[in-house]
Amino acid sequence: MQVIKSSGELEKFNGRKIYRSVRDAGGSKQLARSATNEAKRKFRTQTPTKEILNFLLRFLSREPGVAERYDLKRTIMSLGPSGFPFERFFADVLKSYGYKTQIDNKLKGKNVFHEVDIIAEKNQKWMIECKYHNESGVLTRLHVPLYTYARFLDLKSQNFHAPWLATNTRCSRDAISYSKGVGLKITSWKYPKKENLQSLIETKKLYPITILKKISNDELNKIYDVGIILAKDLSNFSEDELSKKTQISTKRIAKILEEARIICE
């Protein structure tokens, strides 16, 4: 059996990949085995990965929180340039790993002013460019590290240690090769092997509030407007306190907090 990736490429079906992903999402061994076997039984021809994913999300709902965590990639893609900006989310991820961060910076370079998405400091000072894609299968290609490194060179007077590219999708081989050559750090969906975006999120359960499924867009916006973008940070507030801050009823807040607790635990 082959699967059709979002990029249109064909790839051999890999049951072990499903098993590992379900386990990584917190599913039990029994659920992971059952999900893998059901997918093998149900899909026997060339099948789009999206169709398999939708089936698995329904199947994994048997254990609370697993389906939501398994759908992490699409959760990240439901962030966006406005409302829930990716750079704000990534800055919060870095804070959880001990970085001091600043977002939305406008800095004077040697020749022009530059908008720098994130300045991060932890022993060293990093200039971070965030590249967000809202479509699955889209690669971050060579031109992105090219202009990121050019911006870094023009900002030498700002005493940055090195440039850093953060993206929510995979990078092309050329983009990775060039970045290695010039010393540009990359954090993408599954690259590098350690400390990639997926592992940074899953290791400390740094899920964005868009992972919550039993919540309206209006409620998401109200929560974001009070400065919360990580689902785990909802637990810092009592039901009454969060209700007052967001103007969402305590009844709804109780359900939102319960869903966040299940997912983050």
C-alpha cells in the first residue's frame, strides 16, 4: 500500500510510523496497535495521508486528549499572521526553555531598518526570523535562509551571535545545506533530529490554545487577547479569574480548563 503525501509524492505505508506517533501523543500501547491495524485493514490502495489522518483522529478519540495531541501539526497551522501569530507562539516556547525573548522588533542595520521577529537571549543573543505556512506539504525553501542571513549581516552592529530560522514546516535540502554552511540555526517541523519544533513542543507540552477543539473562535480570541497562547498557561488562573479577564461565562471556562488539563497531562 502507498500513501499520497500532501506534496503529491507517493510513499510506502509505514505502520510503525503510526504506532510511534500515537504513542508520542500519549496513547496506550493497545490504542497504538489497534489504530495501526485498523488503518492497514481499511486502506489498501493509494490513499491521501489527509484521509488516513481524519480516520485516525476519529479512532483515537477513544482515549481523552490523544486525538488532539496527534493532530499537532494542523494545530500549529491554525495559528496565523494575525490573531495567533506564530512568532508569539515560538517566543513562548523559547521562554519555557530559559530564553529571554522580545518580539516585533525594528532595528537599525548598517544600511536600512529591519523588522526582526524575535530577539532571544540565553548566554548568547540570537536574531530569529519566523516563517509560517498555513498549508501542509509546503517546504521552506532556500530563499528564506538567504534573506535571513543577509538581514543578520546588515545587523552586525546589534551584536547578534548568529541568525536563527524558525518555521512550522519542513525545510528543503538546499535550505538546510546553505544554513549549515553559514552557521544559521534552523528549527523546523522535524529538523534537526533533536530540538526540532515538534519535540520542543511535545517534551514540555507547550501546545497552543488552538489545540482546544471544544471552543469557539470567539472564545479563542478572547483568551488570546488577555495574553495567553499556551494551553498549559490556562491552569495559572482560577475559573472566576479567567472568566472576569475574558468575559467568558464560568460554565464555559470550566469546560475549557478541563479540556486543556486533559490535553496537557
